[in-house]
Amino acid sequence: EKNRKAREAMLKVGLDLSGELSPLINTGKVTVAQNNRGVRIDINDSLLFEAGSADLSPQATPLMTQIADTLKTSAYTIQIEGHTDNTPIHSATFFSNWELSAVRASSVVRMLNSLGIVENRLSATGFGSTQPISENETDIGRAKNRRVSIMILYESSNQDETALSAPTKMAPQPR
């Protein structure tokens, strides 16, 4: 019963976000999907950043505000994932796609926090080019791979942490 209610609540979050973001979904710039981890919002990097930059563009603010307004009253943990294509980057700011993707994810975390989502619900992860959703041989495929994913996870930030408070001690194994 508890799992059913959790799935229904997550489905509602996904439907609310799909409704809010429908103009961008219809143009292929955003996708919203539910999976076994929760709800995933994939945002094309061109809506958020200039090429090779991790500074959020002014056009990102309305989109992030819509997402934050939908999510800030829930207790779900939110993981921001940065993704790039496989075209190598090496600039004065970013040594590789790993750094670019991680800093982009952090930029989105900072914005969501500034829009009212408490920081203990947020985390950032950079995946570089390791999790493509399309092929990297064409401009269209590479563009799909350059994205930020917002994962709204089933587990909430208010979960019982007692099980995680102390590591389990392992008995030494005989030699």
C-alpha cells in the first residue's frame, strides 16, 4: 500500500511537470518521464547554457522557476545530472567534459536553491559523455546528449537516517 501511494504521488509530480512544461516538451527541448528511480526531466543544454559555458543564461530563469515552483513544496530528493556529448573540451575553464558537466549541474543546483528548494534536498553529479541517450555521430545526436537531467527521486530527504549513521563493522577475515 505504501509503495502504491508513493508511485501515485510521483505520477502526480510527473503529470504536473508535464503540464507545466508542455510547450517545451512539444518542441523537443524537454522530456519528462517516470522510471524506477522517480521522475526525470531532461533539458536540452541550449535552454540553459551557451556553448562551452556553465553560466546559466537569462532564458533559464523562467524554466527553472516553473520547475522549482512545482517541486519546492514536496520532500523529494532532487539529483541534478550534467551530461555532455563526446566532443572533447579543453579550455581555460574546463579541462574535460567531466568538469563541464559537473559545474553545469552545480549551477542548476544553486539556481533551484535560490528559488526556494532547500539545499539538503539537492545534489549535483557530472557524467560527462558517459551516459548518451543518442548516438554521437551526428549534430542532432550530439545535441540530444548535451543536457541537464533533473531526477526527482522516490526517497525523500526526510528519510530515517539511523541506518546510515554508523558504518557496519566487518569482522576481520582469517588469513
